[in-house]
Amino acid sequence: MNSSAKNVKSIRLFLINNLPRSIVAIIVKIKGGGVIDHPIYIKSQNNNSLECTIAYNKYGAFCTPNSCKIDEPVQTTYRGEQYEEKTLEYIKALNLSGDIIHAGAYFGDTIPGLSDTLSKDSKLWAFEPKLESFRCAEITILLNKLNKVELFNFGIGEINATLNLLVRNENQSRTLGGTSRIVESENLQTQKIQVKKLDDFIPKERKIALIHIDVEGYEELALLGAKELIKKNKPLIITEVTEGVTISMMKNIGYEFIVGLEEKQWNKGFRNAVFRYRED
């Protein structure tokens, strides 16, 4: 194909991909066909349809929710990068022998990377209470054929209960995505979710090597619901800490701080702080 023909083809594809759908239909009909390299977006009339975008990085493929496009984990994935990659690489270097518990799965942005760190007979227990995020995480697991991952549509806490999850901002103009959090009062911005104790859910015979938890301020209560599991397994724990509250609780259950993996100074907390059980 000469350069002139290539230019004509390039212009044609550009017009097909950028003109209104009605005009594209006319062009395709007149010209006898055409190639479109991405689908034309039309909002579905099916209220149950999941509006999402598939994005990729070196760890795998991800089903990202369109309602959360501006969220940093989604934007990072759009760029072909990995959100909180330092944490994933840290976990990978541990060569863990045992299961991983991952709470706050979101759309599964860390699930493929965590799955890669599992030993032969281990599994990943993932929890995501928000329905839209859970559906995206399900698809992320399918896209990557991850057969060692168990995903559950509920949160973890100190008690088994039905609670309110804040999923939209105050004027309902934006979905909170990964920053959704448990609140006391039910309102138009909340969604009812189930919360369960890990002590009542994880089979006693499973060996737990790591608890990785990011549940927007609910970390302490989530870990208190896993007291027996922690006492038995003494897993490494990676969790968000702020203003010393979680730090004190971790000391009370016999854990010491090792390192902060993502942003912030120690006195103000970390997105991912690593704690290990004190053997003394």
C-alpha cells in the first residue's frame, strides 16, 4: 500500500471513530463497510448493566467502573501502571507460605498481583461490600483466570451485622469508589451492606500468612473481628494507620511496626503500614 492510500485509510478510520453514530452509519452504508477500532458508547436502558472499561498493566487485565473514572486507582490503571505497586512488590519478595486475606478489594486492582504471590496450596480471600465494585472485581478475576481467589460481597468487622456504606458524595454527583466508608446513618448516599467477623468465616484449618486491609477507617474493627485468627496464625498485617489509633491497637495485640510502604510520614500515618508479631 502506497503512502497516499495509507493516508486515505487513516483519515477514514479517524472519521469512523470520531463522527456521530448516525453519520458513521451512512458512511459505512455508502462505502460498503468499514472498521471501527473501539465501540461507540451508548448509555444502556438496562438499569442492571455494568458500565465499565477494561484496562491493562503488567499484572493483568482489570474491569474498572466507569462511575469512578477520576479515582486514582482507576486513573493509574488507565495509564498502564499499578496502584500501590510498592506494596505488591514488597509482598512478592516475602515468599509467603499460606493464605492471604485482602479486605477492600475495590475493582480487583491488586488481586492479580496478590494472586501471583500465592504458594502452591494457598488461596486469596478477597472481600468487597460495594456491589458495583464487587461485580467489577468478579470480572477482573475472570479476565485473568485466577482460580486461587475466593471473592465475597460483604465487608469484615467486629460483629456480624447489616450496616450503611456511604457510596456517593453529598450532592450525589460522584460515586466514591475506593473511598466508600461505613457510616452510622442511612440516607440517599448510602447502601446497605453485610459485615461479618473473619473469626466466624475463615475455616479454622486454613493457614493465614498475611492480612492486607484497606477499609477506609474501619480497619481496627475489622481486625478486632479476627482476634482468634490472628492469635492462632500470627500473620503479617498490612493496614492503613492514622494519628496513632491503629498503632496503639496493634501494640495491644502484640504487634510491632516494621515499615510504611506508601506515602505520608509515620506520625501522621501510612496508607500501608507493615506490622509483625513480636516473638519476645
